[in-house]
Amino acid sequence: MMTTDENLPNLILQAIGAGAWDWDISRQKFVASPVFATIFGLDPDKTVYTDEDWRRSVHPDDLARTEAHLTEAVAAQTPYVLTYRIIRPDGKTVWVKGQGRVIETDASGRATRMVGALRDVSDSKDLEQTLAESESRLMDIVESVPGAILRHEVVAGGLNQFVYLSQGCAELFDLPMETIAADKGRIRQVFSSGDLNVFDALYTHQASDALPFERKVDILTAQKTRKRVHVIARPKVRPQGGVIWTTVILDITRHAELEADLLKSREMLLHTQKMEAIGELSGGMAHDFNNLLTVILGNLELLKEDVLIEHHGDYIAEAIAATRRGSELTRNLLSFARRAPLRPQTLDINEVIQGLHSMMHRTLPGHIELQTSLMGGLWLTRLDRSQVENAVLNLVINARDAMSQGGKLTIETANIRLNDDYIQERQESIPSGRYVMVAITDTGTGIPREILEQVFQPFFTTKAANGGTGLGLSSVLGFTKQSGGTTQIYSEPGVGTSVKMYFRADPSATAFVPRTPDAPQARAGQKMRILLVEDEAAVRKVMRLRLEAEGCQVIEARSGDEGYRIFLSERPFDLIVTDIVMPGKLMGTGMIRELRKIDDNIRVIFMSGYPTEAAIHGNGVHAEDLQIMKPVSRDDLIRAIEKVMRSTQAG
């Protein structure tokens, strides 16, 4: 059925879910359609309402704004459009959009009647809010990225237009967002020209050439801070032409630093493992080699005492000297591997250097000038004196060989405080604090930069064939490291070289008493009864002959187990001289431990072909027990016997 024209507007409003209202402004009443009443949650049969009915339904937070807007529209007689909230009688909040206009005025032109419509827009408002919340969450995620996000368009001609820049740009590039917004090309200035050329080629406007890419580059920010960044770019081709590029630039500076530290740690670990392997190899070699040297040296010394032809004595002396050089080579190898036998004592390094003065003068030719600059009040250290002497002489000999045409050699000592920055800069692993520095400086040929890092490697040498073993500097570094310090080298070709050893100052040392070397006394072991325990037959034989030559009565045992049985069956003994590592159940220290359960007053001298054996197989060693390193010379043996006997008598 067709409707009349006057009902058509209401039907249209009803079809789109809108309620009509007709407001009598002067009477403050309005007539509303059933749809209006439904939206407000009111009785649909009721059609007339007061202004107060409407005010009670408007949300309190929106009432003032809504009334002000409506009043302004009436006064100005302009269209009224506003979205606001109402509260239904059941308590539900509904978003509505009201529209209206003035259609009648009085004789004075004042508005008297306004008509309009109202729709429920809650669904669209909910969708709008959901989208806003989603956008807010997305922006939170974007802004939380530790770097910058950029979107820019590349069109024909290479024109760039940024369409989005995240707040992270300001932090990454050290630029205010206002500066970036005013001059977006400012970002390019943080990249190097080389990287810009690469990026310009990659950021193409050609759809066929637009491919994702990643690059890691260094940038220099506006505040001159160098950073490492990871650039990740993804293209999106536009249907109308051109390419939109989305680029994420991550700040990976800390990651790069950690990666470098990890690489450095891995290199240090590999070096440590290499040193451990060399140490194990050196230890095994030292043990066997020193046993051989003991046999050779012992037989040569015995032969020297019985020589009848005079010039044969010279041959024997040369052979003994060569044997001792072999022993020194073994010590250098152990020193490099940080396995050398150390006997630390309180030292004034100035006194050690002064004690070497005459020897250094004999070592240096006349065309090399020797100068010393020894600091007064030098801090005391706790070091092995013989190893300090060896290290200084090694460096003096190196300096001498670098000055074949003459020059000046300077030995300097100083108190130094090493801080964390100095240690980290030189990639050392020593604690900060007080150190005594010993520097040996020459004016020789210097060392080329390309091989300077290799000079501490074992067996590396720049000398001619037969000019050296290549263990000098490596043994110096090994000794200083084993003593808790380090060694640094500085060199310039044509100028000279300076090697600086750093030793930790001993905070507990208060005074230094110069040593007075003991002179061996002949027949120190006369009439002593000694149990000699050694598994190597040749070593055992030569040691027995030496002891018998000193007037001792010697009983031999081939192992710790046999030594234990012989001691029980043939005691008492004045002294036990025993090797440490032997076959059988009981090693040297284990044998002594078991025997001390029976007799705690046993006097012992431990012999070792490798310095750390006593520590490895310990539990049988007392503080007063003596440990001597093979090869054992006659003088060393006599001194050891005298010392252990004196310490026992004093006790």
C-alpha cells in the first residue's frame, strides 16, 4: 500500500533505525517517535517529553558539552550535529548521534521550534574504539623497538618522501624529531658516503628490482657517537607505481661489543687450551729429559773427579756446561708454559739488578753503553730470584743482539699503579693495583709492526740460524704471567725496542734482607744412612755413586712400594731421597705419607723431573721437606742435604 507524502520521512527514518523528534523550544517540551523512545529505553507508547526528561538520560560527563552545543545551534540557528552518550533506565550506556535544525521563529526572529533525528551509533563507536586501541597497541610495539622504523616512498627519478618516522629515530640518530621533520635528509648525514651509495642502489623504485635486504653498518650520530646498526628493509610495490619501503634500523652496538668480547674470550680460551697442551707436553718432556740429564751430568761429575789426563778435564767441563744449557732450555720451555718451579721470596728488584751488573758488563761488548735508572723506595715483590735474573739476562741478550752496530741499553725500575682502563686497553687479565715495572730499552734495529705480535710465540726468532732458540721472550712472558704480572713490548723500526715487565708489589713485605748464598761443604753427608728411592735404574745408579762419594751408606729401592717395605725392614735411616712419580701403588709422596704414620720425624728430599709433581701428588709433603729439580748437580745435592739436616737439628 502506498503511503501519503507526509508519512514518508518518518518511514525512512524508521527504516534506518533513527528516531524523530520535534522540540517546542518555548514550552520546553518535545514530541518523539517510538524509535526515539526505544533508543532511550523508554515507553514506546509515550510520545511527549520534557527537556528535563532528556537531561536525565544524557551521560553526566557529556551533559554540559551537549547542552552548550545545542544552545549555540539554537541561538545561531545553525545545523546541530553531535555524538554523545545516554544512560538508559536499565543502566546501559548507549552512544547516539543527534542532528537537527531550527524550522520556526517568532516575530522577533527568535527560534521557537527545532526538529531532528537521533541514531544509535554504539556499534560504530565500539568499532572505532577497538581500532583506536589496536592502533595504540601497534604504536606501543613500534615505539618499543630498540631502534628506528621508517617508511618512505621511492618513485621515478629517485625522489624520496618519508611517510612515517618512529620516535626511535630521535634516540638512534641523536636528533630531535623537530629537526628530522624539518629536514628529513638530515638522517642521511649519519651514514658514510660508501654506505649511502649502496643504499641508493638498493632502494629502487623499479618493482622488478625491489628486493628485501639487510646490512650491518656503522653510523656516526649527530652527537659524534659511533654506533653499529642493523638495517632491515622490505619493499611494497604500489599499484599506481613506485615502491613503499619499510625499514627497521636496530641499534646493535651492545650486541656487537658482546660479540667482539665473545670472540676475544674464545681466542683466549683457545690460547689457554693451547698453553695447557704445551704445558702437558713440556711437563712430559721435562720429566724424561731431566732424568737423562741427571744421568749425563752425574756421570760427567764423577768422571771429572777421577780424570788422569789433564786435557780430558777440559772436554768433561765442556760436556757438563752443555748439559747445564740443556737444563736451562728445559726451564725456559717450562717457563713459557707457566709450569716452571718457582720459589718465591721477598725481593728488592733493584738489588737483583745491581747483583747482575758485573755479569751484564761481561755480556755486553764495548760499543754498547749500559745505563741504569733504579727508582729509590722501590716496592718489594715476592718472586723467584733466579727466574727474575734469567728474565733480565734474556732481555739484555736480546737487546745486545739488536745493536750489532752499537748503541745504548737502559734498565729502569719504577713503582706503577695500573688501573682498569690501562689493563682493558691492553687486553690483559691481571687485577688493577700496585706493580713494580722493570723496563729494558735498547736503541737497536727495532721490530717491524707486522711481526711484533709474534715475538712472544715459542720458537719464533728474527735471529739468524743458530742465533737463538726463540724461547727467550716467550719464557719471560710465561714467568711474569705465572708470577701474577705481565709483559708488554713497544718497538719502532730504526728507533729501538722497550720490553716492560710488571710484577705485583707485595703488600705484606716490610723489609728486605739480601741473600747470602750457601757454599757447599765437602762430605756433607758423611756417615749418613740414606734410603734412595728412584724407578729409573740409570738415575738411581748415578745418585748412589754420588752419595757414596760423599761417604754415605745408600740403600736402593726401585719404587715407592719397595721403599716402604725396605724402610720397615731396615730402619732407621737418617734421610730418604725419593723421586715423586714412580710406578706401583705408592708414589714418592704417598710412600712418605704412609711412613710418617709410623715415624713422623722422617727427613726427606724430593726429586722431580717436573716442578708441579709434588703439588699434584701431594699430601705427603711437610713444609720443611726439600724439593730439588732434576738434573741434580753435586753442589745442589750437597746443599740440599745440609739444609734439611740443619732445619731438623734446629727443630
